[in-house]
Amino acid sequence: MLHGYGGNSKWQFIHQVSDLSKSFNLIIPDLVFFGKSYSNQTDRTVDFQARSIVGGLKKLGFDEDGGLSVYSISYGGFVAYRIAKIWPEMIEKLVIVSSGVGFTQQQKMTEMKKHGGDVSEILVPVNPRDLRLLVRVSMNTGLAFLDWIPDFILSQFIAVMYDTNRQELLDLAKNLLEREEESEFFAIAQKTLIVWGDKDNVFPLEHGRRLQRHLPNSSLEVLKEIGHGVNIEAPTTLNNLIISFVLGAPV
């Protein structure tokens, strides 16, 4: 399970681990510079994240013929896609949720700038105002609670999730947004489930449809009235889709 921006893996998968652990043996790492993960290397690319995950899997005893299934959201989708491309035998099935895989640099910048302010401040909030903006951009439902949470609680969340490796997180975001995708989009061969909210304001649904057209061995599930944060807004539906897809059984 590979998380996105917006906190560490514990926070982002809080509504999914209980259900998914009943069907799978879960490996839930924090990507490098998220949570307690750290590196002395200066590489801030998606490829570096992919190599780090694969290196960790190998230390756990998995080899390149591992036949793993990977569930990924947003930034984690970029990482999962690179793993599937570079180590194809390791990944049997792939779930990509709300991820801008295949976006050009211009497309990524255009979508993020629609929300105003500095892009890095949206992805790596500094204060409660920034965090509220990140949540509003990411979600379509359940936003009423934002106005009731005191600033000091949001400030504590920011301190725990972002302050330790703030510069490194900013560098990761900059690399992701400024990196130009390959001129010829590489279509991976693994069976892939793509899940998208039809109210996604970060990576609009049309980009999910575009990704599905590029991947001949893929299917697209669209969730009505759901935004970018599918894992938070519709965790039960998402869990059922993942279980059905990976196990090949009806929901």
C-alpha cells in the first residue's frame, strides 16, 4: 500500500487497514521523507522512491518474481507505476487511485495552479489555512468538520506530519511537478484497476479515462460525488473494489 501527500501511511490508510487485513497480508511503508522514513541521499525522484520500496521488499524476503499486488493513491501511484515498469515480474496486479500518472509537466502545473497560492504550500502546508485548503481541494464530501477544528489541533497535525522533513517534502513535490513525463507514455502489462472520483479537483476524471485508454489490460471504476481523497471519502467501496479485483471474486 503506497500513500500520497497529505500525511503518512498510518493516517491515509486509517479507514482501510482493518478491512483489507482480513483478506491480505499488508505491507504499509512510509515513502522516503514521510513519517519516520529518511535517507541521506540527495535524490528526490519518483525512481528513487521506487528503488527504495523495492529494496525494502527484497530485505523482507521478496524477490523480483514476487507476484505482488500493489494498491497506490495519488503520489504513491507514480511510485507504483515505476515499480511495475522497471520490475515487471515483481508486480502481478496494480491498483491506481486518483493519480496523475502520464501527466505532462504542463498538465500537472495547470491543475495545481487552479487552486491558487504556491503549489508547494498546498502539498506541504505551513499553517492551518494551508491545511484547510489542502483538505478542501482533496475532498468533495464531509468538509463541514473543517470549520469546527481549532487551529491549535491543525497546527499539531502539521508539526507531526510535515515539519521534520519539510524541505525534503518540498523538494519531492518540486521534482514531481517539474519532471517531464516520457515523450511516449509507457503502457505497463500488469492487470490494473483504476479508481477515480468524478469530483476530483486535483486530477480531473478525464485524466483517469485517458490513463485507462493507454493501458490495454486495465479497467476504470468511477465513484459518484467523490473527490480526490477516495480513501477517506469512500473507503468501504474502495476496499470492496480492491478485494474483488485482487482476489478475482465478486464483491
